[in-house]
Amino acid sequence: MSEDAHQLAVLFREQHGRLLALLLRESGLARLAAAEDALQQAMLAALRRWPFDGVPQRPAAWLFEVARRALVDEYRGGARRETGHDLHALADPHTLDAAPVERFARELDDDELALLFAVCHPDLPPASQVALALRTLGGFGLRELAAGLLTTEAALAQRLKRARDALATRGAALEVPAPEALPARRDAVLTALYLMFNEGYQSAAGSDYARRELCFEAIRLARALATHPVAGAPQAHALAATLCLHAARLSGRTDADGQPLLLPQQPRDRWDQGLVAMGLHHLDRARAGAALTRWHCEAAIAAAHATAPRYADTDWASIVEWYARLVALDPSPVPRLAQAIAIGEAQGAAQGLAAVEEVLPLLPRERYPFGHTARADFLARLGRIDAAREAYTLAIAQTRSPAERRVLERKLAALECGDAVRE
Amino acid sequence: MNQYLLLLHETPAAYAGITPAEMGAIIERYAAWARGLGERDLLGPSQKLTDDGGLHLRRQGAGTLATDGPFAEAKDLVGGFFTIHAPNRDEARRIAETCPHLDTAGNWIELREIDPSA
């Protein structure tokens, strides 16, 4: 019974993008807001009718028909405009409901893929791309999306509206980009999906549920893009691998009391081996590519962590090499900080400290706490307790995340006990 | 076995912020509830009512006064009804209390016994 409850919830969420894409195929991207409203109305109608009539044989086809009628009605009621779109041209509802609704199982069809490319258009700000992709393809509600993205519903609604308006003004076409434009556009989509995942993975506020759902939606879309016959590419597999391998650790990141656990302390038997296997499978497919992309490096690093049986078994030398390749492709401060931490693990705290101190002044403001934490960790290992205390205090003052603050306060307390956190 | 009527009162506006996934989950809970009763032969005819609220009719002088019922925007609207079979009112109440209709804030159930003496 609970399994069923899950099924229809997944169906509503996963079919959201597909149904929306089908509606837009008829109405054009300029009517995105109206199509979203129409689909919402159809789902609401289902919510109020199906309890009495039962769930129809083909629920997605039912939703599509009702949404399509609502969209036509809205169009007739509104001011008439010339659009070159025939609102009555019927999409084939028989193609609906053929797909399984298991999580991550379904490929994107071409309409959904076109929608993904449209909402991740490089002309839109990255934060808007992420929000719009989650809203349209993920079927996220405003409330849960605001919780996951750490913003207010009003701000989010405004951001979404601007993004929809921008798409409409641009007269953006709803189509998979032509072969010559595909690589660059695909890179934009991969970056948006990576951001989407990180919103869920790194934001420490917001409910666990909302954050996990963001991660899983990013994985679903990355996997679907990777396996698409036309738009797929080795770097998409590499991104899918990276996300799966990181997500595998979601289940081990907190202790029984919900307190966050650092990588060395995480019980590795609680990592999701299914996701690890899925990630390694995508990593394998990613190797088909001739070009080394940043996603390949990220995936190799994530795989090194996910496949080490114990923290002490971590192959830091290999991780340092992959970071060197990543930094060669992307010399910005954020990957350099991660590289510095890996250097400390591979070559000793003194080298790590030097590398961290080199990158610290270059970090963007929101990354300061991570930089100070890394510096404090190495200082503590070197026995420089006063300097470590000062660095932890700085990190605590700057972090916006309560969970992170608790971790730092524990580290600071351990420092005062003369019990430096040496691994 | 007596027959009971469950009038499902709702505030349609209460559904406004519900996400697609939540809607799917709620529908499944209704379906499971109805299926569970059906398997025990405890579920009678059940229907959705339209959202226009219908008409309220009153005799007035020689004619009839018809006023519109509450519309979907109303605070309280009967969205539909279930009928169930139960040996007594306590048992009927117990069944009604498990109805997922009560899971949504603002919703309530009017439980009435269908007079068996007829």
C-alpha cells in the first residue's frame, strides 16, 4: 500500500515534465506559465475526482487530456494572439503511460529533452535555470522548492516569472539544439544539473527530504541526458557518475541523532551500494570519450572515495592527480581548495596548509568557512593549537549553516581537550 | 449491517499549495482506503459531485426561488460522498476516521446514518 502511494507520487512528479513538454509542443514555449497552470489544474482535478472514480487505466493520458482542455479554455478566454501553433493538434496520448515509474528508470523523450535544453538556456542566470528545471521537469511545488533552494516562495516565484518571460521574449524554440550547437548547450545543461545537485547536497538548512529530492532529480535528469541516443555524450555519463557516487554517501552523512558526520567517521556500510554501482557503470561509459572533461575528473575523484573500503584505504595519491587534471581544466579557487585538502592528506599537513593558505584569499565569500576549516584542520594536526582555534572561530563566525556550525564547534571543543582530530 | 453516508466537506483553496508528488500520494491513499473497504464488501455507491455547488431551491409564493449553491471558491463545499456499511455508529465512525479525506487541513466529514427503518 505504501509502495503504491509512492508509485503515484513518483508518477505525478516524473510525468510532470513529460506532460508539460507535450502541452508546450502544441502551444509553444511562450505559454509556459499557462501550461504549468493547466497541468496544475489537471492534477488538482485528479485529486478531487479519482478518490471516487478510482485511478484511470492510463493516468497520464487522463491528466494530459484535462490539462490540454484547460489550456485551450484559458487561451480562448484570454486575448487572442496569432501564434503559429495549432492548439487542437492532438499529441498522441497513446504514447503516455507506457513508461515505468520507478525512480531514475525512464529515459527522457524528445519533448522533455527539448524542454530541459530550453530551461537551461545559457541566456538565463544559472540560479534561474536550476529553479525552472526543477519546477517544470521535476514538478516541484513552490513551497518545497523554496525550502530546497533556501529562498522564500515570493522570491522564487519572481525568479521563475522573470525566467519564463525571458524565454518568451527570446522566442526560444522548443527543440533539441542542432548538432553544431549541441556541445555548448549540453555543457550548459550539465552545469545546471551539477548546480541543482549541489543545492541539495551542500545546503545544510532546509528539510532533509527537500534536499534529497533535489539531488535525486539532478541524477534522474543527468542519467536521462547521458543515455539519450542523440544528446547523450561521455561527459554526461561522467556527470551522472559523479552525482550517483556523491549521492551514495547521503545515507551515511549523519549519525543516529541526525548530527552530521565527516567523511572519516562515516559508516561506509550505510552508503548506498546501488548508487555506487550505478555511478561506476556511468563512469565506465564515460571512458568511451576521447576528451577529458571536468566531469571525468570529478567522477574519478568521487569514485576513489566511494570505492575505498575504509577511510584509511583512500587512494589520496590518485585523488591528487585527478585534482591536478581538474585544476588544469578549471583553475578557479573552489577546485583548488579541494586540491589543497587532498594534498594535505596525500603529502602531509604542512604541504596541505601551504596549499590552503595559497588559495584562501582567492575564495568567493561563501566559501570562506570551508577554507578556514581546512586551514584549521591542518593547523591542529601540526599541533599549532592557538592558530587552529583562531581559524575554527573564524569559520564558525562565517558559516551560515547550523549543522556545519555544530561540526566546527565539536572540532573546537576537541582542540581544547588537547585531543586534536588526527586521522 | 447499517448504511452510512460520508459527506466529504472540503475547502478547495486548501489544495492550492500542494505539490504534484503530494497530490499523487493523497490520491493513492484514497484509492487504498476504498480498495480496503471494497475487499471487505463495506463500500457502497460513492460519487464525486460537481464543483458548481448546484442549486438551492425554495418554494416562494406561487413560484420557486432558486439560488446558486456554494462555488468551488467557497470555504466549504461538499465535494462528494462515500457510502459504507457498518454494524453500528461506532464502527462507522471508526471507518470514517481512517478516511484520508481528513488528512488535508480544512477538510471534514459529515457522517450520517441512512435510516434503516424504511
